[in-house]
Amino acid sequence: MEEMGLNEFTLTGYKKLFSTELVYSTLSSEVSHFSSCFLTKEEKNRLSLQISEEEIRAGLWALKAFKAPGPNGLHAGFFQYFLHDVKESVCMEIKRIFASGSMPDYLNRTLISLIPKCQHPKTFRSYKPISLCNSVYKIVTKIVVGRIRPLLNKLVSPVQAAFVPSRKGLDNIIIACELIHFINNKRGKEGTLQSEWIWRRPMIGLNGILYIKSSKLIIFLAS
């Protein structure tokens, strides 16, 4: 595939991934009463504290030194080795990002490497996209994660497998298969619970939620 064709191919793939045909959904209103955990004022204030040099250093050293670099060609190992020379400028840049609440375009640029999953890939899903981000961008994300992680147990339900350490999304598929097997083998009067439910096809992208809905029951199979 030629370079220009590959660029358009990738752009179209990401547009489809981050777009949706769903204009309005009643799901949010139906499950809004499940949201019972909120951050306290003190917790919100801790998230908004000024970034310290210790957090920046911890974020930098949490990165693997020689992973593929971003557009500027400087991997994390460069910043770790020459920290005494670049510390002031890096800290100033990161503090400015958090103070303004926006990431400068020159730091937000990302290279995308497409790794084919099969011999003759023809669709975007046939590639594994690898994002090569700027090292400063990675430090910012590490700091954000470090601040949010202590609050996740309070905000995230244990059934949301995608956010629970040591759990895999595949677990949800296994549960769904077991549920269908149970329904199909359930004894009783004619008809099954399966016929009374509305099954919605799992969708990739912004519609990425799979659920079974009835008049009285909603079971989430994927977060």
C-alpha cells in the first residue's frame, strides 16, 4: 500500500473508531441511579494540587528507558540520563500544561506504527496500531494516573473488569456464554427468558457497551 493511501486508510479507520451513529440513548437515564459514589471536596482538591517536582520525577522514572520514541526522537532514557540538564525546562513545561489544562500541539503529535496481524491485511482491524508518543506527554499521563489510582476503588465497580487489575475482558465473554447456556437449558414452562430480552450487538467505539435489557433487569457484560 502506498504511503498516501496508508495515511488515508489510517485516518478513516480512526474516524470510524471514534464516531458513533447513536444520536441519543436512554441507557444513561435508566442507570443513573446506580452512580452512588462521588468524590469529596477534599479528594477533588487533592486532584487539583499544584504539580510537584517529585511527581514529575516519579512519572519520568516510571517510563521504560528505551521504548520507541515519539516524533522528536527522544526516548525516556534521554531525559533520565540528562535529567540534571533538562530538569528545569521539563518541569516548567509540565507545570504549565497542568495549569492551563491543555496539551500543546507540538507535544500532542503522535507517530502511529501499524503492525499487521495477518499475511494480507485489508481492513484497519487487521492492523495493531502502536502509538509513539512524546516522552513529556507520557510523563503527564503517568502523573494523572498516579493521582487518580488511589480513588479508583471508590469510583469503579468490581464488575467493571476493564478497570480491575488481573481481570481480562475475556472474562465477560465467558460469563455471557455461561448465562446463555443457563437460559437455553433452563426447565420450566414454554418459552425462555432469552425470548423476552432485547439483545444488543456489542459495538466497537463510542457505543462500546454490551448489555441485556428487560423491563426489570439490566445486566452489564462489558464495561
